[in-house]
Amino acid sequence: MLWLCIQLPKLPLEALARAHRAGDSTPLAISQNNLIIEANGAARGHSIEPGLSIATACAYCAELQMLERDREREEQLLQQLAQWAYGFTPVVSPRSAEQSKGQHDSNPACLYLELSGSLKALGGLAPLLQQLNKELHKMRITHVMGLGHSPSAAHLLSQLPEHRQWLAQTKSAPTPQQWRQWISFAPSKLLDCSNKAIAKLYASGIKRVSQLLAIPLSEVGNRFGRNFIDYLARLNGTRPDPVPSYEPPPEFHSELFFPSPLDNSEQLLFPAGRLVRELCRQLQRRQLYSTQLCWVLDFGSRGSREVKVELSRPLFDPQRLIALTKLQLERVELQEPVQALTLNCHQLRPLEAQTLREDFFDEGSKLHEGYQLIDKLKARLGHEALSGVTLKESYLPEQAWASADSLTLQSKAQGHQLNPVNAPRPSWLLPRPHPIQQRNHKLFYDGEMQLLQGPERIDGYWWQHHRHARDYYIARGGQGSLYWVFQDLTSESWYLHGVYG
């Protein structure tokens, strides 16, 4: 087993300030119980450090922007990161920050990833670690890593600077002997136990883990309890070290909070682009797709608004998704400043082999262009402005089609398909036949009409009470337009039924 622990020491700050642009010089600090618990680089430049009181911090920097810690958003971000990590390995376990009395966090939140099953597929340990670091950097997540033979060992070693330096340069996993040396070398204060136990260890003169391991376990148990012995056994690898397994939901959810609310839809494009890129990376890695992007504009206490981007087929190009989002956001008139932007994709679906074959080997390029046009029209005009057409089994032209909610293009027939009639039909069919005037055995609509082609007899529903027997003709009007007209054989009246384009 090869466990990687990714510690997230600045999650309280990044849950609220991740939307800041790189190089933003606004000093920002997170507070809890009237104390500063985290500050960004600009605030640290004004000597604002965790542990200061709010009053002292404001005295140091009058422009300091203060935000109250939001544990709910921290947990949401941790779940988002667990979902991201699931793209690298199926064994992921997130652990929330633990709080002890008198401290804001005794243990920051972290992720455990079991990597031994993913090394071959992802090119080895060094490329995998580089990819993890690169993507966390893109998401602006501060992190430290540790590698161990168990989650407890990885957690301990992630706090050891010498181990982190070695991890940045290594190309292969260490041997069991190297792991034991790292653990023995670690200070006792890095052990994952209570502050009371740490103080007790130092009071006993035990400053290194090696000193602790040299003591018989029975004596350690008498002084520190059974749970502490279990922890040491998991740290040594002599006992299994199980952690809760993470199951990703069949959906995507990611949010960016804006400490300074945005009041212009143009300003939303940059954070929207970041969320779209995160989505594309996850979908490609997990071989999933979504047919809808659901953007939520959060106005804080004044409610929220949803903006949906419909997709006709799987799309993984961030630039095209951002372009479609831009078309939708241009139609939105912001009544209130936006405090947070959320991207939701409900019901992620697995990619089907048929879809990939159509894209690469069939009429992929033409279909792709057609779907792009449909998506742009939906984004520009709204989903309700477009609808599809399906064929129905009926002799009467007005009953031989129906409007469909979904608008799809297919290169090949799939399953049972109805074939359209092989005869000239008008591009515009009137909802109801319109009566045509008759005088002296002549037809008049837009001037005198001249029959050009026909008749085509349609005679159906004779088994019902009302028979439909019609002779259809193509006629030219006085202005040269072509019409589709028919004579009702039961009443001998003439009707206009369609117009040719």
C-alpha cells in the first residue's frame, strides 16, 4: 500500500477567497471567536498573523477585509477536492479539520489517496505527484504532501519538512527501512494525538518518535492508554489502518465565493472559466458527461438565480463551454451583486461507445457542427425557443408529425424509425387548412392560382365516422409563390394547406 496524505492548512481562507485573481493585493483575514485564524499574503505583509485579535489586526491595517469563518463552505470545498482526487485513484478518504479546546484547528483538513494501483496508468510516482501539485496550484489550494505505508504514517510525514523535500525530488517510493527511519526521526509533537498527550510525552523527556518506540508497549499503554498503542501500531504498519472510503456523487458541484460581490455579468466570466476547466478535467478523467450546466448566481440574503446552458451532446472543450456560458450570461440583467457563483451538473452520465464512434469514424464533423449550431441557438434564444420534430403514423399531413422537447441529430437510424413520405412537401405547413375562394371554376388566393402538379390523393380514416379524402396539388399564386392546396372530395371545397419556401 502507498498512501499519500494531502494536508490543506489554509482551507478556511481558500473556501472564501479562492475566487481572488492572482496578484490581488486586497488584505484579507478569516476570523473566529474574535481571533484571526488565517490571513492572505497581502494581510501578512501588514504583520497580520493567526492568533491576533480582530482589534489588533484592524489597528495594523485599516484596509483589512475581515470574513467570518464558514465551516459549511469549507466542507463543500473538501468534498469538491475529494471528487477531484477520485479522478486519480478510486481509494480516496477526506478528513475534516479537527478542533480542540483553545485552538482553532489542532489538525487541518486533509485527503488520503491510495496510489499503488494508479502508478502504472499515470506514468509512475514522480509524474503523478507533479500532476497533483500542478492541478492543486491551478485551483489555488495550498497543500503539503506526505507519503507513507499507511494513512497515519503519511499524515505524520506530511508535517516533516525533510520528508517533503525528499518527496519533491524522488522518482520512486521509499523502502520499508526508509519509512521507519523517517518516522523514527520525526519529533513527538507531530504525532496525531491530543495536546495533553504531547505535553505528557515532552514532560517525560520523549522528544522523538524513536524514543517512544524504544519503550515496551505495555508501559506505553499504562501511561497513555489503549488507543495510543493502537495508533503506534498503525503508524508502524503492524496493524491495519482503515479509513472511510469516499464514494463520489453522480453530479458535479463547485462554488467560488466573492469577498467583494460582483455587480457585472462580464466580471463573472473569469470565475466561470475556472469552474468550467475544473469540470472538464473531472469529466474527462472519469469518462462522464453532462447535458446541462446549471449556474447559480447567489445574491446572499436576497436569493439566487439559476442560469442553464443546454448541451446537445458530450462536450469537453472548456473554450466552447465558456462561450456558451457567455451567451447565456449576456442575457442576464443583474439586479443585485453576486456573492457566490456555483456550477452544478446533475446526473453525470457515462460515455457510450456509440457516441465516440460517431464522433471519430462516421459523419462526426458534420454532426459536430450541427450540434454546435443548436447549442449556440439555445444559448442565444433560450431553450424554449427551439424544439425538435418527430414523425407520427398518420395519413393526414397535419397529424403526421409532432413537436419534440429534445432537438437531436442522428447520422444513422437507430431502432424502429418512421420514414417520411417520398413526395414534395411544403416547408411551412399551416396549423389548419385555410379555405380558398372559387369563382367561375377558378381558385383565388394572392391572385388567381394556377395548378402546376397533381393530384396526389390522400384518402384515410374511412373506417371512422369522418372520412378524409383529399386531392393535393402544387399551385402558383398571382405573385409567383408556390402553394400546397387540396380539394376535399366529400364537400368539393378547396383549401390552402402549405407554402413552399
